[in-house]
Amino acid sequence: MGVLVVNNLRKTFKKNSLLGFKKEEKKVLKGISFEVFEEIFGFIGPNGAGKTTTIKVIMDFVKPDSGEILIFGKPNSDISVKQNLGFLPERPYIYGSITGEEYLDFCADVYGIPYYERKRKFAELLELVNLTGVEEQPISSYSKGMVQRLLFASTLINDPDLLILDEPMSGLDPVGRNIIASVMKMLKEKGKAVFYSSHIIQDVERLSDRVAIIVDGKIKLLDSVANIVQEFLRGYVITVRKRGSSSLEVLKVGVDELWQLLERLKSEGYEIISVEPDRLSLEEILVSYIQENRRAG
Amino acid sequence: MKRLLVAFLLVVVSIPFMLKADKSKPRVNEVAPVLPYSYSQVLLSSPGLRSPAADLLFMNLCYLTGNDVFNRWKERKFTEEEWKRLIENVEVIEKLDPYYFDPLYYLGSYVPWKVEKNRELLLRINSILLQGNRRVKDWRLPFFVGFNYFYFLGDKVKGAKYLKLASQMKGAPSYLKLLVPRLYAESGRINLAIAVTYEELKRAKEEPVKKELKRRLKALIAMKELDRALELYRRRFGKCPSDLKELVKSGIIMSIPEDPYGGKFYIEKGKCSVWTTSNLRPVKEPTSSR
Amino acid sequence: MNPFPVAKITFEELLKEKSFIGLLTLEVFLLFVSKLISNVVAGDTVKVAMDFALSFFFFTVALYSVFVSVGSTFRDVSDRVVYLILSKPLKRSDYVIGKFLGCTLAVALFTFLSFFIVTSGILTISSTANLYVPHVVVVERVFLLSLLVFLMGVFLSAFGILFAILFTSQVLALISAIFLFLAGLELSPVKELVVSSKYVSPVNKLIVQIAYYLFPNFSLFDVKDYVVHLAIKVSPLFFASVFIYSLIYTSAVLLVATYLFDRREL
């Protein structure tokens, strides 16, 4: 069984109008199911598709109408599961008046980390996200990216087995994104599970083992990145140059005809410069799902 | 920078209009009347602020009285109705802050002189003072009550009773103990007045008040001298003189002293005692240039 | 149950808030105002200065507790700090209790510093006043008043947290808490006036009586007169019962707050 199991999640938000006569209902989640193992699991979808709501339900901030969530085999309302969990909300914020060290101290207090271990642990974490030396300054003096990196580091203080991140990449510069991506990879190598949502699809494609695409409260696609790439492969683009000539030629070929073509080109005396897959990117797949959904709706 | 300058200029330009409007603004009558305050209204409008409310009421009262004393209102003095309201306001203050001494002191030392003709108000003042004396243990409160009975209400027995009560309390001056028996013997109105004035003079801080008290003391002492002379005259001739000049003629006194308030001393016929046309209040002096 | 980490970080945060130092400065300023007002009055100026200084002290602490508890709790929810905190192995009730304890610590420190400011102010005023009968200031009585004011601040903090959870608008929560405080102060006088009045119907008298029993009675914490007038005596039993009353009522308010927060969607 997976580290995180989400089973048939449904959630409706009710909005009472002023006098309470007419109740507006909005179905946000329409039966979401997936399972996360020791891997990096990307959760993508357009704005308003239900990514954040799903994560709030997983974290027990919001109660679902129906459905079941198991973390490490226990229901998510069990406080003990959070002992081995790390969570970073979307656009995270912490009081500007306290220092970075005071916040890390708070986290260490919660997990009962003894005082003699703290100094070493904090140094390690800050090193990981490239923030060494700023821990004694108030958080209000940090840039937005620094706050996000600090809070990301603080989620690792209890050495969690499952990390849940809501849009960890947004608001970060490329360097910051790289830092977080490398930490995520490192965690995966240690056998931890990372579940994260993002709308920066290139990152998801690069990082994730598996992705789920959520559109309008339903999961449209759930598969490994490798499989998706295979499935949506249309062919290859081959760049060649005739021996002796200086100009390049670009050829397109179907999936099955690649080898035949290569053999033929070789025999005809072409030099092969590059062979690239011609496929739908994750982004194009997402866009096609959204458009499909719009036509249906 | 330019914009700031223009803004400043605009403000400057607006000033004449403000002045014009201020001049032609409808004004309320500058005479502040004494308003009656209701205990429950003051209490409910100042949650948790009973004592400061009492302080502010007392300040208001002092301010109004000051206007009356120093003739700020030109031709106007408090009416009897307004004195009644002042007394009631002191009652409200004492309900709000039952341990507050100064309003009681004001009520006992100043107000009776202003309502001396009104028995009802005098009795009311006495009852407020006695009510206050249950909590505020100060000898001056029964002293004022006794004084009122003696001097204004003419009840010597009750007056002496409360003066005795005052003389027995902590902090009472020793001469009060001497005064009480003598007051029993004599009619003693002026003696009592002198004693009170002297006591006030000891407490006073501000120079104008001191000056006023000294003036009263001077007038009272003069009246006491004249009273003694009248007594002598009566003993010698067996009748009351018809005029103070007769006292000089008969050689009992050298001359008739001047009333520092600018009035003239005269003999009250029925009682055969001295009083003054100024009523111990400054007389508007007939302009001396005339 | 582990509310202490939240209490600690709340306290650390609140101490560095501008309102802390700002309201303390205001208190110093109000002492000068009290002195100025007392100059106007005839007679015992120290009494009047104390009346005003202690009232300002009383209301500053009340305002501070309301601002701090409502502001801090409300900001946590609206700025998503609460997600960071609740993602850790803390129960929601831990968060509410921790928040309350943090506010209590901040109010305690604030009251303590105010006590020093007010006491030194009053002592200075009384020693420089030019009176025939000096007005004696008993510091122990000011301290006892400060203890009660602190209890009141704690009581109000609990209400502040409750209202911050209950309402979805910070202004509404603040105003409700302040009105609750003022109404709690008025309760005793209203009951006194209504019950003794001939013009109030028995039904209304009953309503007022019921409200008097159930509504938080903030006028109990107001013993300013006891500080100003040395003639007033108060038994230790009074202080003991006020302490127990606020302890029980505060716990009740916190229970409701945890109940509501457990059911709240964040």
C-alpha cells in the first residue's frame, strides 16, 4: 500500500447568501483517487481545478464530504501521522518580526528535538537551501524567495517520510527552483515520498516519476512520466547533412519507421546530426485536456 | 515640490473665507447655565469611569462657580434655581464617588452663604454633608453642619451639637473645643463667622482667595467690635442706640470703622446688632470721578 | 496536549509588535494628561490625577489584550500561518490554548511594565503636589489593582481569540470584543438601576437579572476606588473569588473557542 492513499474524495463548498435563503453550491472535488509511493509525485492542473483543496483535505484543514485518506496506513485525522510528515503551503508566510532561528526553534520544540542537537541540525538545513548566515536576522528582512526556502527547509526538520508541497516552485528564481528540485531528488534517493502540486510544467516533467493531471475536480490522467512521453510520441525529427554539403536537412518520420529511415540515410551517405522525439509536451497535454473539458462543459 | 507649494498656497487662500464664516457663524449664548445632571445617565455613559466622571462634574461646578464669583457674566448671578441644581449636582458627584471630599467641602464652605435665605436648601445641604460624613471622616463636615444651624438657620442647640461632634473628631483644631462652650453662652454669630473664616484662611493657597478672606475677616472683626460697643451702650443707657454715630458721641468708640466691602455698617433695629449694607459682598463702588 | 511551542512563538512575535511599545508610550503620555487635568480641579489634585491615571491604565491594558488576541489569531488564519502550525503534530486545541497562553504572557508583561510606569507616575505626582493634607499613595494597593487588571486582560484575551475564530472579519471581531467589555462594565450599574427602579416591568427586571448572572462581569476587576481612597477596606475573600471566577469563566470561553476551531474549515 502507498504512503499516501486518496480514495474517492468529494467536496462541495456551500456559500450562504446574505439572508440564507438560496444556497450556492460548488462541487470542487468530484471523486479523486490516487496513491503515492516512495517517489516524486507531481500534481498538475489549471487554476481552480482543485489542487489546493485536495491538499487541504489531505492535511485535514478541510473535511471532505466523502472519501478516505490514509497516510502511512492511518486516517489523516490521526495526529500521530503528522510526526513523519512535512508540509509547505502555497505562498507560505510566517511572522516577519521573529528571526529565522526562532522559527526553526519553534519547529524543533514541536518535534521535541533536544537542544544540543539543534545547532548542528539548523546549520545542516540552512546549508541545504543556501541560507547560511541569515538565521539571526528577522524574517521581515528576507526576500520572498528566502522565506520560502527557509520554510521549505523547516519542513525537513523532523526527517519526514512524506513531504507534501503546494506550489513549492512558484515565486522562486531559477536558482531557488534548482535548490528545491535537488533536495526533492535527494529525498527520493533516501526512499522518501514527495507529493507536490505545481503549474510550472517543465519542472514537473523534469522531476517527477509520476504525474496526475486534475481538471475541474477530476483526475484526467495518472501515469508515469516515461509512459506519458511514450504514449504521446508522434514520431521523430531527424536532422541530417549530405556528405560534402554544408546545408542541413530536417526530416520527420513516424514512430515505426525510424530504423528503416536511418538505415536508408546511412546507405545514401548522409551524416546524422541529431534525432529528437516529436511528442506532445506535458503542457500541450494539459492544454488539450482543459480544452476538451471546456467543450464538454 | 511645486505641487506642495500650490497646496500650501491653496490653504493660505482659504483662510479669509474661514475667518469670514467664523465671524458670521451663529453663536450660542456665552452664558453657560448650570445643567442638572442625572446620576443614572452619567453612570451609564461612563462605564468603568465613575470617579473620573465625578471629577469632571466637580471641575464643571468649580468653573461655573468661579464665573459667578468673579462676575464673568457681567450683569448675571446664579439664580436660586441654579443654586439648587448645583447642590443636586454635588449629590450626584457623591453618589458616583462616595469618598470624594472636595465637593463636600465646597458645598459646606461656600454654598450656604449664597442660599442663606432658603431654609429648604440649607437643610438639604446639611443632609448631604451628614450623608457624606458617614464615609468621609473629616471634622469639617459636621463643623459646616453646625455652622449652618447656628448662623443661617438660627438653631443654636443643633448647631452646638454638631460643632461638638466636629470638635471631637480627629484633626479638629483645639480652639474649636474652647469655642463650643462659649458659643453656648453667647449668641455668638459673628464669633463663629470669624472662626470659620480664620480656618479657611489657613487652608487657602491662591493669593486672590487669601486676599478675599482677609477682607472678610477684617469686616467681621469690625462688626464684632461694633457689636461689643452696642452691648456696652445698652448696658450703660438701657436701650439700643438709633444710630452708630451715637456710639462715637457717647465716647464708647473713637470712630465708625469702614466696611472693607465698601458698604456702610448700620444697626438692625429689631435685634440690636450690627450689619452692613454691603451684605459682605463687594459693592459696585460709585465711580469716584463723579 | 502540547500548547507550549505555539505559546512561545506567539509570545516572541507579540513582544516585537509595534502595539506593545506603542501602547506603553501612550500610557506615559496619558500620565502627563492626567497631571494636566488634575491641575484644573480645586482641592485634592492627587486624587483626581490618580482617578484618571488609573482609568487610563485600566483601559490601556484592556485594549492591549483585545488587540493582541484578536489581531494575532486573525492574522494567523488570514496569512496562512495556521497551515504551517497545524501541519505539525499539534491538535487544533493545542493551537488555541497555545495562542491563549502566549497572549497571557504578553499581557502579563504589558501589565507589569504598565504597573511600573503608572506607579512611578503617581508617586511623582503625589510628591510634587502642593497639598495641605498630603494624599498618601499605597503601592501595594496599586499592585493589587494591577493583578486584577491582569486577570481581566487574560479574560479578555480568551474572548478575543473566541471572536477571532467566530467572525470572518477582523474589524467585526475587534468591535464585538470591545463592546462586550463595555457591556460587562455596565452590567452592575444597570442591574443596580433597573432593580431599584419603580418604572421597570418585572419581566424586564428578570431579563436584566439573568443577563447579570450569565454575562461576564468586568466591573469586578475595577477596584480603582480602593487604590484612591484609603478609607475603603477590601477583604482577601474578594480577591480570591474574583480570581476563581475569572479562572472558571476563562476556561469556559476557551472550551467554546476550541470547539469552534475544531469545526472550522481553514
